[in-house]
Amino acid sequence: MFNAAQTSAFGRSNAFASAYARVGVETSVNSASSHKLIELLFNGFMDQIVLARGAMRARQIAVKGQAIGKAARIVEEGLKAALDLQAGGQLAEDLHALYAYVCVRLLQANLRNDESALDECVRLIGPLRDAWIAIGPEVEAGTL
């Protein structure tokens, strides 16, 4: 069931850590509000960028590609797909364009091993994530 050959420096199987993380994510998703789900997408995006950057520096091409691919899917299939372009007006249109641009920059980062493109993506998504987290208590309390 688990590959015993994948052992971390702490003597625990990476597979156990991966299974634990999956359960944690599934539990978070199953119990999350719609606001919290978007926060999880933002956090997942940032996690994948960190992973991609580390893989880029370590010249782990497959890991880099997988991480950037996951980050792009989070943006495209999560953040961008969640936008309501009719009800959201200009803000939704602007976010839609921003997310499309971030996906292009992620592709360029992957093709060119370009850390500066990853940095730009973080600079663009980071403030959105921070603002989203900041309004969380008001959304949960129903005052926003």
C-alpha cells in the first residue's frame, strides 16, 4: 500500500505524510464555507509556487512541472472558474483577466525555468489572498 522506499530524513515514510496531508485537505474542504474554499485555493496556489521554486533550484524538472501545473489548475479551474462574470461586473472581469495572465506567466516560468515569473505571480495573487483572508471573519459573521 505504501512504498517503504520513500523515507524522509526523520525515518517516516513520505507516503504516510502524503496520506495525512490528503486527509487534512479533504476534511478542510468537506467542512469549509464557500469563502474558506477560496482561501484554500489561494493557499494551495502559494504552496505549489514554493514547491515549484524549490524544484526549479534543485533542477527537478518533473516536480517543477507538476507543481506549476497544479498552480495553474488552481487558478484556471478554481479561482477563475468561481467568478460570476455577469453578477460580478467589472471586478469579476478584471479578476478573470488577471487570472488568465497569471496562467500565461506560469507557463512561461515552466518553459523558461524563470523564477522571476513565479515571483510576479506571487506579487499578483498574494494581495488578493491577503485581502480574502482579512475579510474572512466579517464574511463568517455575516456582516459583509
